[in-house]
Amino acid sequence: MDIQGERRLIAGRDAVWRALNDMEVLRDCIPGCQKLERVSETVIEATIAAQIGPVKAPFVSRIELKDLDPPRAYTLVGEGKSAAAGFGRGEARVTLEEEAGVTTLRYTADLKLGGKIAQIGARLVEGATRQLADQFFTKFAARFEQPAAAQPPAAAPGRRHSIYLWIAIALAGLLGFVYWLTAR
């Protein structure tokens, strides 16, 4: 299953990159996120509760960040598993382009599903995945629409690699890694 999308965020690329690397921001924005932690500079583990059609289960995901080009792009490679629902594996590429204080976040993800979740039907799974990605991006974009004083402080530059595509990959983990996310 191929998924792609783009979002325009009213913020500079550096601010978006920092937010995509902030575990608290991601935890708040990822639908059903129960756990999100950095295992190393390039590995993230997550547990996400998801419901796709009749299948409702927690997915345990492991995402690795590759091809890092801060603050412009990265690739997320990951896998999500659920004993009750099956698994998902995927890879997502996220790019950020800034023009006049507006950052365009583009993402593409290729996901492979197995187990019960794959039996539900590609259309249902793809629709649920797009809905989860939309929920994530809506919450994420709203963080940049708040007055500056109300926004939480961003992580210091260079301290973490961007993990927005975990979101693509975590969403993939949500749906067996029905994820991505992308960073704008």
C-alpha cells in the first residue's frame, strides 16, 4: 500500500523539525499513542492502540531513522506487530521545504500488512490509515497556530533526529506500521 501526502505549516522548517523530534509533541499528536520512547539517537519504540474496522488491538512498533538530512529530510523504516491483529512493515520518506515562513511537509510511505489486518481489505485499511494520518497532522499543525507564548518549548536543535515519519511509521505501527508521517 502506497500512501502520500503533504501539509503546509505556518512555521519555519527548523521549528517543524524540532517539533517532529520532540517526544512529548509526538506523544500528544499520535492517535492512540500509549508509549513513545527513544531507544537511541536513531531508534524509537512505540505502543499504539488502533481500531481498523472490526480489529482493535495495540501495536508495538520499532522505527529506525535513516538518510538523515536535518532539517530537510529523513527516511523512517519500521515494523509494527500485534498478536491479535497481525503486522505491518514499511518505509516512509519525509521532506520539509520552507518558503516565506511556511513549511511544506511531504511524505510518501510504502506499507506491507499481514495477518488479520491484511484480511480486512485494502480499501478499509487505507482509509483508516489516511484518517489516522489526518488526525495526527491536524493536531500537529494546530501547535503552530497557537500564539507563540502558548506553545511548549521545542527541543534544542541538533539534540535529536527528526522522527516525524515514525508517525508515518508509527501509524504504520498503528496499522501494522500504517504510518507516517511526514514533516513539513
